[in-house]
Amino acid sequence: MILWVRHGQSTWNLIDRMQGHELSPPLTDLGRAQSSVAADALVGRGVVRLLSSPAVRAQETAAIIGERLGLDVVTEPLLLEKGLDEEVVDVLARVKCVIDAKHPAHTVAVSHGDAIALAVATLTRTPPELPANGSITPAPGGLP
């Protein structure tokens, strides 16, 4: 099972600005608090691997989770948010690569709303739904 975590609120989420592949927007104080709540919710769930998008907002969220769980963060570029020059099918192709990879049970993937919505929709065969900042969305680890 992959546990998908959307990064906490970023400074650009706060002003409703598209971030795309822009790596730099950091978390707000609320975003750090959301990440801490997510980290606490992951305690005792047997998490053994922690992946993160290279974006600062995801890396900060993953670092908070990793510190709480005693795990190192593995940066996974395929978890990036949809770039402003990308189509949804491009993001879907990247997400499918992550899903198809052989991850241990109870892997956490810290990513972005669009990537998580597409991953969960692919795995559960349901319409994509944008997760809230700092939320945890469980989904089966491989394609049905």
C-alpha cells in the first residue's frame, strides 16, 4: 500500500498561485503544522520508505515526517506537480511509473494534489479528487 501525502500549505498555495515545476515555494507555518499532524498520523502504521517530490514544499513536509518516523527521505522526481508546459497525460505517465515501481509495503509518497489525485484515481478506478494540504490518502500499491 502506498500512503499518498499532499505537502502542507505553501506560500503560493496561500495566494492561490500555480506552482507547477517551480521548486522554491516553501511551507507556511500552517503548512508545517499540517505536515506535523500528518507525521503523527503515520506513527504506528509500519511505514518503511519515504519518497518525496524534489519541490521544497514536499521536501519540507517529508523532512518533518521522516524526523518523526526515523526515516530518510528518498527524492523521486516523478512525483513532481504538473508543469505549466505539461499535459495531464504526462503527469499520469509519471505517476504510473511510480505506481509500477517495486516499493515495499507501507511506502509514503509526499507529492502534490494533481499527482496524488491521478494516482489514486488510477489505482481505485474512481474520478480524481484533489486532496487537502497535509492529508494522507491510502491506495493500493500496484495497478489493478
